[in-house]
Amino acid sequence: MQREQWGSRTAFVLAAIGSAAGLGNAWRFPYITYKYGGGAFLIPYFVALLTAGLPLLILEFSLGQKHQLSAPGALASIKKKFQPIGWWVTLVAFFIVTYYAGVMGWIWDYIYGSLSVAWGNDAETYFFSKVLQISEGPGVLGGFSVPVLIGVILTWIAIYYILRNGTESVGKVIWVTVSLPVILLLILLVRAVTLPGAIEGINYYLQPDFSKLLDLEVWIAAYSQIFFTLSIGMAIMIAYASYMPKDSDIVNNALITVLANSGVSFLAGFAIFGTLGYMAQTQGVPISDVAASGVGLAFVVYPNAINMLPGGPFVAGFFGVVFFLTLLTLGIDSAFSLVEPNIAAFVDKWGWNKKKTTFWVIVILGLVSLLFATKGGLYWLDIADYYLNNYGLLLGGFMECLVIGWYYKPEKLRNYFNPISDYQLGSWWDVMVKWITPLVLIFLVGRNFINNVFYEPYGGYAAKYLWIGGWGLLIVMAILSFVISKMRGSAGIGVEVDTDSTSL
């Protein structure tokens, strides 16, 4: 069966950028930059980018493009026993997108609410009581929050129509979902820098605190941000690259992706902290009293800031729509990119019809995601997000490094991508893949494990909920990875085609 391909190299690069530049760029990067040393944080950030982000992105692009298969097939082509690793990273994407759809559900509701500035003067109450209708704990699902449920359904409908024709339909949509958020961020940036107090906000965001460089936490945060934001360890980039011709420039594509992803992060930081500077000046409080992370920044603090903009409800509504439409367009291409590796993996293994596989994969994902549309959904989202990001992703990247660094040999893969790339990488890439990146990743995993098990269980949740939504989820993923890999396929997965030391 002829494998589908991207309509152009540009379409592939835009898809990779769209997957990498997601919701986390719009609030997580600005906040951790501020939290971990401002401008000084950019030093460990770029060190992490060069020693982990770029090497692993090149590794995943090369695996997919060389073998023309999704993650399970590409790793099985190296050695059949490595197929479970491919299913592990694919299942990471599977479960991440189920709760990602919940977050997208919130955003749909905020776009609608922006038309009337529905959060009024109390965005916190609006978010937790009106949108989430949050229950008292994870043990109380409390039925569905109808606004979130509607948003989740809209998300899955959008994802299906984007993916239904494979790379053909994705290639058309990404021109909008990648370019539109940049345009919208520029609108927010222009508005932000023209507000009183904006410069103070931006200075606060980037003011260097070089003493932070001596703090191990800062370096851990930098590596974590790079790893998460580039969609590494989720099988996405392997699947996307598998739709490229075998002679496409890998290094250049990776460089464009990482630079564009970082550019979106920096742009969002200026837009958001410029606005927060205005909010702090208007209220007569320090910026530290209005800045918040994650959910608090995107769905509570920034809506309150929008509400304070000069010009009345119309202006507030306009910039509310712009901000949440930015989040929607940043999030939707990350969301459908998380679905694609699952579709590709099943089609590659069993040779199923891709359009039908797309439909049924989305149906199953949609049913699982209903948990995060319940009134207790935020708690389960929080637990799943922590364990999948801090263990699922990191372990996936670590295992990929072991396969390439210690079995396949990194110089062999480098001898594949260097001749077809404009920029040639030296043996430093081998060192990164074999030593530096896996050591950093296993350190992060080990540190989190020791802290969670022996000192501080995550989030203060009862152990039974952490076992169900965290440790239990990881165990189920491990079992499924081995079970699926043992199942007999019909499309060639598991056939070792590249195990000798000379084959390219």
C-alpha cells in the first residue's frame, strides 16, 4: 500500500510547528521564565534546547522518515523487541489528548463568554463555578458540566474533519492554525505595549536574576519545558516525518521547528506580561500579586486583565475573543497531532482503512475524554497530566535514546540524515543522544519518583486517586504496549529491516 505524503515540505514543517507550539507556549513559558530568573532563564533554556530538544527532534524526524512508519513500526524495524517502546510513546499521546480535549472544551466556552464578557469582575468564580461547576474532589464526578461537554464535543468534531482525509486535509488546515495565532498574538502584543505599565510588566518578565543559575530547579525546569513543548516522546514527530520523502532535509526542518516554537513562546510572553503590567499599575499592586501559572493565568488572571482594558465592554469582549481564539488555534493543531500517531500506528500494523480508523480512534478517544467533562474532571486532568508528563514522556524519550544510542548507534543514524541535510552535524550529536540527554531524562524521572513516593505525593491527593489516575495509568500503558506489540499484524510491522551496522 502506497504511503500518503505531505503535499509539500512546507506543509510538514507547519504541521510540526503547529504540534510543538501549543497551549503551553501561551502561558507556561512566560510564567516559568519569570519564575526562574527572567532573562537569565534563557541561558539554561537554550542549553537544554541544544543538548536535548534539537537532538531528540532530529532523532524522531530521522526514525519516521527513514523507515516510513509510525513509532511502533519504526522501532520494530530496528529490532522487533523494541516495538513496545513505540506503542508506549503512542499511548502517551493517546491519553494526553483525552484530557487536552477537556482544556479545549473550556476554551470554546470562553470564546462564547467573551462576546458578553461573561466573567464580569470575578473571573475565578466564573471559571470554577460557571464553567467547570467543580465538585469537592476527585471522588465526586457529579455529572457533566454542560458547557465543558459541549466544548469537548465541538473539539472532537473539529479534529475529525481536520484528520478525515489525512495529510491532504491537515495540510490545508495548518496554514490557518499556525499563521492565525501568530497574527492574533501580534494584535495582543501591540495592544499590550501601548498600555500604561506595559514596560514595567515586560521588564519584570525578563529582568535577569543570575543567582538562579546556581539553582538545580532552574535547569530541571528548562529541560522539562524544552522536552514538553517540542512534542518529543509522544510519537507525533515520528508519525509526521513518516509522510515525508526519504531524502527530505531533516536537520533544516528540525531547526526551523525549534526556532519557530521558541519564537511563539517569546511573543506570547511579551503580550501577556505587558498586559499584566497594566493590570498591576491600575490596581496599585506588585506584578507578583497578579501573575499566576497555568490555569490561573489563562482562565482567571488574564480575563480579569482584559476586563480592565480601557474602552468598555466592547473592547474587553474583542480582546477576549482574540486571546481565547489564540489559545484555540494554538491548541487545536496540537490536539489533532496527538491523534495522528495513534491512527498511523494502527494503520501501519493492521493495514486498516485510514478514514475508518480515524473515525473509530476519535470515537474511542471521545468516550474516554468524557471523564474530563464531568464536574470532577479537573482533578483527574491534573493527576493524569502530571504523571503522563513527568513519567510517560520522559521515559519514552529515555528509551528512544537507549535504542539509538546503545543498540542502533547514533553515528549510523547521523550517516543517514547528514547527506540529505544542508547543515551537517558532528559527533557532538552522538554524545548528546548516547550520554547527555538520557542521563538528564533519567535524573528527572528518578528525582520525581523519589519525591512522589517517599516525600510528597503529588497534589495532596489521596493515594487511591494517584494509583487510579497516575501510577495505575502508567502500569496499564506498559501492559497494553506489550500486549499490542505481541498481536499479529498484517502490514509488516515487526519485520526487522535495518539491524546490520552498514545498512542505511
